[in-house]
Amino acid sequence: VGNIIVMGSKTYMSFPKRPLPDRENLIITHHPEEYPDIRCFTSTEEFVEYSKTADKPIFVLGGGSIYEQLLPYCDKAHITKILHSFEADTYFPDLDKDPEWEIGSEEGGIDTEKYTFNPKEVTQKILAELSNRRMVLSVSYIVISAHNVSFSPLVQDIVTLACGDTIC
């Protein structure tokens, strides 16, 4: 609560209650006119410039394209893997196999595994050069196979992780 959350328009529209209360909601969209009461950015570059002046932590809530575009700017990734197979149409990169990320912590559950990934030292130096403002990536995804992970828009789980409360 009290943090900044950024997402694409489809993710925003998937929330049962909009905007999410007690935090700054930001949208990256090509159609900002559709969200007159929300601060919108028409490009990732525009949002990254804004992020350099933000005075609170920023949590990236998705969707797939937003994750892909903002992952290089994140200094932490909270990942929840749901250990079931579901149909999905969007895929998230497997940070387990990404040489620029390493596991900082992990926690196992009955149907989930939760990880915190940190960029490796070289990536951290690049991030420091880009900006003093850092972003945190929060995502839930489903393990489909050893080679693919599929994004699932489990919004309540993501918001709980990023903001410390649930949507009613």
C-alpha cells in the first residue's frame, strides 16, 4: 500500500476494482484518452523517464509486453510459480535460465513456489548507470514444461505481493 504500480491497459481492466486504492496506478497504453482519471504513458521510454523522478517503489504488474519491456530496468523480480498446467497465450521469460538473473531467496508451498530473483553484479552496474529509481517486477506464472513458462493473470496474488493487501 502506498507504492506505485504500473501495468498495461488489459491488466488494469482485469481488476475487479479500479483504480486500486491507496497506491498510485499508472498505465502504459497507446490509448491514454480511454483512462482520463489515471496517469498514462504512451511508451516505455516515457515511463522510464518518469520513474527516475518517482519517490516511491515501483511495482510492475504486467501484462506480458509490459514485463518484457520493463524487465531490464528492474532490480528485483518476485516470481510465484503455480505448479499446475493451464491454457495461456502469453509467456514470461524463465529467469531460472537467464544468465543475468540469480535466485536471491525461495520458498516452497503445496501448489506454488515463490522466488525472489536479483540481477547479477554486471546487470546491477548497468541498472545503476540507467537511473537511481529502481523497479520491482511482480509476476505469477504457471510452469508448463521445463522449457516454457506461461503467464497467468492472477491479479489478486500479484497485488497482494506488491501491495500487501487484497482486493475485495
